[in-house]
Amino acid sequence: MKPFAALFVVTTLLTACAQASGGISLEPIPGSITYGGQPTQKLTKSPIGSQVPHIFTDQWGERVRETYIIQPDRTLRLVSRVYIESPFD
């Protein structure tokens, strides 16, 4: 199994466990919307519970897709992170 495929499986399982148990939470990494704290601008027009996708390149040059959920207080909660495999690998 390729390293990215294994990482994807592990990330997916951890995300599923975290969502099911409510116990494990993902920590923001450099490039995450909430890295260093919540953004200063609130998403006032988006409905509570909406998903916010974010794709970026992490500090090691890997492509990352994160998903956030808008909370009732308009903060963002990071709910999933997936490393995107390059089509050239």
C-alpha cells in the first residue's frame, strides 16, 4: 500500500472515530484556517452547521483538504483532514 493511501485510511478512520465519540479533535496545522486561533471575520451569512472546505499546501509541500463546520457562535470547528495524493505519484 502506498504511504499516502495508508495515511488516507488512517485519517479517515480517526475522523470517523472522532465524529462518533466526540472525543478526539483535530489540531490545526500551519495552513489551517484556525491555525493560530479563530479568524477575526465571522461567517454571518452562512447557515450554522454549514461545511466549509479548505485546500492548502502544508509545511512539507503536501496538499491537504480540511473540512470545517460553522458552530452556533459562528466559530469554525475542524472536523476532517485528508492528504490529497498527487496524480503523478
